[in-house]
Amino acid sequence: MDESLFQRLSIHENCKTELCLQYRMNEEIMSISNKLVYDGKLQCGNDTIADGKLVLPDKAVFVQMLENRGWSHSWLAEIIATQGPVNFLNTDKIPAPHEKRHTSLINKIESQLVSLLIKALLKVIVFFFPPAK
């Protein structure tokens, strides 16, 4: 059980194929894995995917919305209000040691930060794009 199905299949050449077209992420986000993994061969499935971005309100509106909801995380407002598909967060100054579990590294603090960011982003989306009734 220490070996995944994909690891087992990867030893058989006829079970492998290279991904060359993807439909999940915009071109800027894709460029990271494209350079590091695919040697520049990966392409977006269409222009809508390649150019897709979630447009959020300007920073002042977003900060006010967070404050109205009792959230005082200015760093959170800064991150989410940044217009761009990719944001890298430097967590070096946060005491968040990695733990080794079997062959994996885990970091509970970083996963809590990701969870907080996702919850905040969902609140923003619902606030500015309420579901249709």
C-alpha cells in the first residue's frame, strides 16, 4: 500500500502519455508547471481558459468588506486584492515547521493559511457574485 497505482503503472511505457493540452488553469498559472515539468510543450485548451481570470474589486472595497465582517487580516486583503492569477506567499517568518510522515512532508500551519485564504476568497465571491435565486 506504500505504492500508488500511478507509481505502479509508470514502470510500463505503454501506460504513459504526455499531457499536451489542459483545460484547468490560465496560461500564467500553467507556465510554472509548463517550464518545470513539460519543457514548454503544455498548451491551454482554448483562449477562454488561457485568458481566464477572476476579477475582484479594488483593494479599498475589499478591505472595507473584510472590516465590515470583522476580519482584520490586512495581509489577507493585500493578497486577495492583488490583481493577477498567481501570488506567491513567503511564509519563512511564520513559525511553521514541516513534519515528516512516512515519505511525505506536511505543514499544518501552512495548510491552515491556505484554508483561511480559501474561506476569504469564497466570502468575496459570494459577496460580489451572489448566487441567483
